[in-house]
Amino acid sequence: DVRVATLQRYALLDTPRERDYDDITALASFICDTPYSTITLVDQQRQWFKSEVGLGIAETGRAESFCGWATASPELMIVPDALQDLRFAENPYVTGEPKIRFYAGAPLVAPNGQVLGTVCVFDTRPRQLSQQQLTALERLSRQVMALMEARLLAVEKEKAAKALLQNEKLAAVGRMASNMAHQINNPLEAVSNLLYISLQKSQNPEVQGW
């Protein structure tokens, strides 16, 4: 699954809450005037919230997720009334708490075109968002993607630095081993030369026969 592999490259799943992401969910909830908002990453079997407002949980199963549907398209997904939508009318989060009726999710689109999740807002009553609110939600999703790209760059730099350090260590060990071998070989060569000269000068037949 290219999409899941792309998501995992960012190494963001199951990381602690961070203020930069929390600021974005707070803004999304404020701008769209909704009691709930999340930054959702859709994994293979679950959706995980990097940040959330009002929900109070870290993840849910993908099967019952709204955001799982949103990953099918790079376009903003709007559900004006979940009870009137066949995809969600019997969803446990619609029929039960938190009783979702309205949902809007702006996709998190990676540079390779894969949709990794959403910045979404939802409400307990049917409604619509203004064009200004929709535009703001899309801009916030791009800000989240920029944060994720910055994190990916930092992770890759750290990996490259560790690889370089490991190569330098291996090179240092190689130089040390070479130097030790040279230091050992020089005395051995001198001893061999002395033995050869001694044997050549010796008149003892038994010694010369070695």
C-alpha cells in the first residue's frame, strides 16, 4: 500500500502532542465554529489523531471513520448531514456519542499525491460552512503538511548524520587496524631477516637444514 508506506515515512504516528499541531486544531474549531476538530492520520486499520479538540480520544478504527473515506480523494470532503448520507447513517459515532451530524475534512496531500489524512471539523447538528471557512480549512491542512515535511527532512538528516558517523567510525577502525598491522609486521620482518642472516652464516649443518 503506497499510501500507508508514505504515511509511515513521516514517523509521526503515536508521537506526543505538539503545540504547533494543537494550535491548528484550535484555529480550525474557532474558524469553523465547531465543537470538534482533529488532525487525523489514516493508518491501515485505524485513524490516529495527532491533535484533537473536544473528542478526548487518541484513535478509532478505520472502518467507522469519516476520514478514511476522505483519503480516497485530494478534494475537500463535506457531509452536511450524516443521517442523510448512506455511508454514515448507521455509523456508531453518528447514532451514538459524539452524535456527529456534520463533517468537513481537508485532505493532507503528500508531494507524491497520496492522501495521508485530514484536518477536519465536525458538529452535532446539520450545517454548512461558508466559502471563507472552507478555504481556511484547506489552508490549515497545507500548514499541517508543511509541518510534516519539515519533520521528515529532520528525520532524514538525522539518519544521514548517523550513517556518516558510523562510516567515520568504521574508517577509523580500519586505519587503526592497518597501523597496528604495520607496527606488528615491521618487527617480525626484522626478526625474519636476522634469522635468515644467521642461518646463512652458521656452519652447523643441522642449523643450515632448517
